[in-house]
Amino acid sequence: MNASTAEKYTEETILWIKRHTPKLMTFAISRPASYRFSAGQFSRLGIRDGAGFLWRAYSVLSAEYADTLEYFAVLIEDGAMSRHFEHMQPGDTLLLDKTATGFLLPGRFQDGRDLIMLSTGSGIAPFLSMLQQPELWQRFEHIALVHSVSYANELIFNHALASLAEHPLIGEYAGQFRFQAVVTREKVADALSLRLPELLKNGTLAEGLGLVFSPEDSRFMVCGNPAMVADTFKTLVDQGYRLNRNKLPGQILIENGF
Ligand SMILES: Cc1cc2nc3c(=O)[nH]c(=O)nc-3n(C[C@H](O)[C@H](O)[C@H](O)COP(=O)(O)OP(=O)(O)OC[C@H]3O[C@@H](n4cnc5c(N)ncnc54)[C@H](O)[C@@H]3O)c2cc1C
Ligand SMILES: NC(=O)c1ccc[n+]([C@@H]2O[C@H](COP(=O)([O-])OP(=O)(O)OC[C@H]3O[C@@H](n4cnc5c(N)ncnc54)[C@H](OP(=O)(O)O)[C@@H]3O)[C@@H](O)[C@H]2O)c1
């Protein structure tokens, strides 16, 4: 390890690991006092790999003010980091790049009444961090989170979402929150079953959330499967929304979740 490489990361301890299904896990690592991120950004986590390193991006799930850094990982068959995560134990260490990155930041919208977060799979993670920021709730009248997964047992955050109502900083805003689950490969009560672009086209997503979508009032953030991000973005553009740019405000912010 040379000095310039060593300066770019710290070595952090894995504090706990929860394995929700064989391919879904959440875990927390120690947070260096100097580590700063904005809700919506991702960390680069690494391991030593032979003579080199293996680095992958993971969205921070915990709040900006949390003492630890929490992540949600989907394990991929034959994926190099997934293989490592499969056997990882509390007390082991992971490398943490000192710089958090990413532009999926709600502060980039200049205005808007309703914030709609559209996610598939691990794309829910940045939104779980944002939901814990009180200033976001002060800014938007309604905040809606939509999570699309293939099977019902992949909806692992239902309890955490329900307990937002008891969160000391967020609880008072619980009446502004809407959650809609989407389960695409089996029938589940209270969940919608079509993919997100179809649900936007046929109006059932807005109906399920009890919101009226419009370019004046709605701001969409999209994160997850890159094909979903592309298809959803195209659907929204066809419906009259446009990408938010720094110099040209719009209604859509996107990030490919892998
Ligand atoms: C900006 C960004 C944020 C990310 N945040 C997360 C996160 O919060 N949680 C997370 O689990 N992963 C996240 N990823 C993906 C992560 O970086 C790794 O790619 C993933 O953990 C698999 O690593 P791997 O080495 O096992 O396999 P890789 O060789 O990296 O991936 C193999 C293949 O698996 C598929 N894949 C990768 N990640 C996912 C995923 N999350 N869901 C479904 N299919 C996937 C892709 O088709 C990819 O080509 C993010 C990626 C990016 C670019
Ligand atoms: N989940 C599975 O059944 C399954 C099976 C074998 C392998 N894998 C692999 O396991 C990994 C993780 O899978 P994952 O299920 O967490 O993530 P994922 O494949 O991204 O699926 C998550 C959700 O995104 C939806 N989706 C996928 N493409 C979309 C698109 N173009 N537009 C709108 N919605 C879309 C899926 O719908 P659909 O269910 O309709 O695809 C599902 O509801 C991936 O590498 C995947 O290829 C998954």
C-alpha cells in the first residue's frame, strides 16, 4: 500500500449484519468522524483483493446525522463483492473511500409540492436515507415512496417504514407520507403488480398513492435497475416532465442503481 492510496480510504469495522433472505442483507460499519455525505449519495466500499483492491458503490441508507453507516446489499450470483459479503461477519473490516459521491439530491429541485421516489430493488436505499431528513418533510407537502420488487419477501423495509411514525425527528410528518409496494412476479394484497412505467401510463400509481401527478406539482426521483430508470424516464418525458438540470429546472432526477 503506498501513501497516496492509503490517504483515500479508511478501514472500518462491520458492526452488525442482518441477512433478510439468501440474497438480501443490511449491515452497518463504523463511521469516521470526518466522513460527510448528503442523503442520496453513495459510498465506495472496498476489500483487498490479491495485490490490489475491489471497490463497489453502495448508497448510504442511514441518516446524515447517524453515528454509523448503514447499507442494503443485493447479492448477485458470481459477483465478486457479493461473494465476499456472503461470508462477511461482524468484527470484520471493510475499506471506505473517504469521499461520498452522487447527484440524486432532492435539494437540486428548486420547487415542487409532492416528491415521488420511484425505486426497484436496492434503489430504495438512498430514499430511506432521505426520508430521515426533517428538512425534506418541511419542504414537500407529500412524500411518496414506491418500491418495486419481484417477490413479496423482498419487501424487507415495511417495518422500518411503518416505524417512521415513531421517529423522534420525522414522526410529526407521518401524515405526509405515502408508500406503495409493487410486486411483479406474484400476487400480493395491497401491492400493485405491473412494472413502474406501466403503472405511470395507466394511472394506477397516482391512484394508489392518492396523489394527482402534474408537471407543476410533482417531482420524481428514480433509482434502481438501469433498464427501469431508462424506461421510467422515457415514460415521464412522454407525459410532459423533463430532466432537472442545474441551469434548467425540471421535474425528474435519476440515478442508475448499478
Ligand atoms: C451509484 C451506484 C449505487 C449502488 N448502490 C448499491 C446499493 O445500495 N446496494 C447494492 O446492493 N448495490 C448497489 N450498487 C451495485 C454495487 O456497486 C455492486 O455492483 C453490486 O453489489 C454487485 O457487486 P458484485 O461485485 O457482486 O457484482 P458486479 O460484477 O458488480 O455486478 C454483476 C451484475 O449484477 C447486476 N447488479 C449489480 N448490482 C445490482 C443490484 N444492486 N441489484 C440488481 N442487480 C445488480 C448487474 O447486472 C451487474 O452487471 C450500486 C451501484 C452504483 C453504480
Ligand atoms: N428477482 C428475480 O427473480 C431474479 C431471478 C434471477 C436472477 N436475478 C438477478 O438477481 C439480481 C437482483 O435482482 P433484483 O430482483 O433485486 O433486481 P431487479 O432484477 O432489478 O428487479 C427489481 C424490480 O425491478 C423490476 N424491473 C426490472 N426491469 C425493469 C424495467 N425495465 N422496468 C421496470 N421495472 C423493472 C423487476 O420487475 P420484474 O420482476 O418484472 O423483472 C422487479 O420488480 C439481478 O442481477 C437479477 O438479474 C433476479
